Amino acid sequence: MPATATERARVFFALWPGEQVRNRIVEATARPLAGLPGRPVPAANLHLTLAFLHSVAHDRLPGLVAVAEALVLPPMTLLLDRWGYFAGPRVLWLGPGTIPESLAGFERTLWEALAPLGFRREHAEFHPHVTVRRKAVSAPAKPPESVSWPVTDWALVQSRPGQIGSMYTPLAQWPTKH
């Protein structure tokens, strides 16, 4: 049955790591987070959000894909080398200590391209991060083991409720380009 305008999807644009990077993030965070409160994020859900769009009518998804297809994310390597903690949602994250200008610029360009479609960013400042634990109470005191992430893909991702939390599924994916 075709989707109607009233059917909605929770979607976001994100850097989408490959399996090797996901496994490396899990390995690098397992020991320092062992025994700490919270629930680990499943490896299949690890990502870095570029633009969270909330609940979007299904008939608007092709427009989002068209916006993305007009953009070019350059290849880059992120060094995930610091912990962070957002107290409100109680999430512990791993992120880059230094944000590459290519990433910050792409995030700005993406929001500029989404603005004519009526989307507005929630936060004035971009805090790139990979959520690694939910229902956490703080970040570890000891610095994390660094994870090098050669960014090769980004995606439009749908979030669906699951039995033990949301599950993320890419609806469309694009490779980085020079």
C-alpha cells in the first residue's frame, strides 16, 4: 500500500560508519564503560547525526533525497578522542576533540539546503558525536582510546521504535566525493 501524506517517519541525516569502524568503537568503549550505569547503543545504531529532522511526512522523503543528492561530502578522517555527556537526555558520547572544517562546513551547507523545505536546526552550535550509551550518569574521567574513522558514507536514516530502543535504518546513502 502506498504511503499517504499523513504517514510519518522520524528521520535524520548522519555520517554512517561501516562495520569495521562500528566494531572499533564498541571495542574502544567496552572496557572503560564496563560496570558503569547505562545501556550501550547497539553497534548497528552507531552514527554521527548531521541534521535531526523529527517526524516527516512520507511524501516529503523524496525531496530530502533530492537535497542530499545535490550535496558533496568530501572524504575526511575523524579522530574520536574525547568523551562527552549530555545530562538532559542522559547520553554518553564519543566525539572528535577537533572538528574538521570540512565536516562543520558540510553540516552548515546541509542545513542551508534544508531551510527552503521548512526545516530549522534546533541547536545553534554543532556538537558532532557518536552516542555510545543511554541512561548514563556521567562521562568517564579517563580519556578514551582514540578511534580513527575514515568517513566514506552519509545517509538519510529512519528511526523506528524497537523492543529495546530505537532501531536505525538507512533509507538512502551517499559516498563521500572529492
